[in-house]
Amino acid sequence: MQYVIGNWKMHCTVPEAVALAGRIEDGLEDIAKDQPLPTVVLCPPFTALSAVSDVIQHRSISLGAQDVHWADHGPHTGEISPTQLKDLVQYVIIGHSERRESGETNEIVARKLKAVVTAGLIPILCVGEKELTSKAASEVATELKESLAEIEPKTVPDLLIAYEPVWAIGTGDVAESGHIAEVATHLKKTAAKIGISDGQVLYGGSVDRDNVERVVDISELDGLLVGGSSLSDQSFVSIVSAVSRHG
Ligand code: PEP
């Protein structure tokens, strides 16, 4: 696996975020003495991006934002544009289920994706079925296709697809390995058919330090998106360590 991404959601004041990032950085430096690290991306809230970017010295930590607006600038009170993020982050999460819950459609996600790619940032596109059914793979493939509707796929150099079953997020229920592998394979095939030959698929949904060993064994995956467990440096560093050991 190549990626471990931490989504801090609406947690941490600025001093708390700086302290957490510092502790994670220390932990990663310890791991790096013995093992090569995956790419680690931290996604703090907007309010802490600048301060966290100042404390991250480690070459293997990159920064991501949790959302973005599609417009470059304009009368959009409270929103942040890709251009405004460009100096701070390399990655942007788009279409997280918690945003979709507040009305974000595939059409909006597609506009955001286009804006992010145009700005030269790397999108982390979240897709995931709401309920566990036998149609999950085709449901998420439709989400993927509709989310890519605004762009010419061949122009997307990097795309991280985060497969996050909604029912697994924050519930303690990690999807079965076979289910994750099946959906990841279907997403890669769908991306390839559209013209994205190197779509990377990450899994997200209740990954923690106790279940990570099972998830890292899923060879169809290229990384993990971690929510709750990214808020504890010890848990998050243990997850990175498991990924790193697994290679
Ligand atoms: C997420 O919200 O992206 C996520 C994966 O959360 P958790 O790890 O807490 O399930």
C-alpha cells in the first residue's frame, strides 16, 4: 500500500492540531529508521492548515483539505477555492459521505473534481454505498462515473478513489475483505474503461490499530483513509507502521 490519509474532520483547535501533527511526525520518524514509509497525508480542518503546514518538516507528510468549492473566487461566503488552497495543500477530499449527507450530489462533486484537477491538486474522491447490498459495486461505480463527468479522464494525472461504505464509517464495522476486494477491483476496471489507467483505490471505514492487519492484506487496495483513528497519534502511527511493514 502506498497511502495512509488521516481525515481529522471537525476536530482540533489550532494548538491541538499543531500538537497532534508534531506527535505524528515524531512517530513517523521513528518508523522511518527501520522501514520505508508510505505517503502520509493529514487533512486537518481549514482553520489549522496553515499552522500544521508550518510544523510539518517530515518529507513523508503531505497536507490535504477536507473539501473545496468549485469556483475559483466570487461571492460564496464561507467557502474556500482550489486557488486559495494551492499554496497550502497537495490533496483535497471531495464527496465525503458526510458532505453528501448535507446535499452534495454527484453533479456538485463532478464540478469540484474538475476545479481541483484544473488547479493541479490531487483529488481524493470518496464513493461508497449507503447500505450493504449485492449491488454495492455497481452503485459505487455509478458514483465514480458521474463524479468524473465534467473532466476529460485522460487529463487526470493522479486520482485517489476512496471507497468508503457509508455504513462502515465511524461505526466500528469494517467491511469484509472479500467485499472490499470486489468493489476495489470493480472501481479500477470502471476507471480504466473511462480512461484512467492508474486509478488508485483506498479503503475507509472504521480502520483502527486492531483491525488494520486484516485490511493491509487486501492486495487490491493502494491505501487507507482513516477518520476517528487519525485523531490519536498512537493509533494513527500504528496504522502507518502496519502499512509500512506490509510493504
Ligand atoms: C472517514 O470519515 O473518512 C472515515 C474513514 O472515518 P472512520 O475511520 O472514523 O470510520
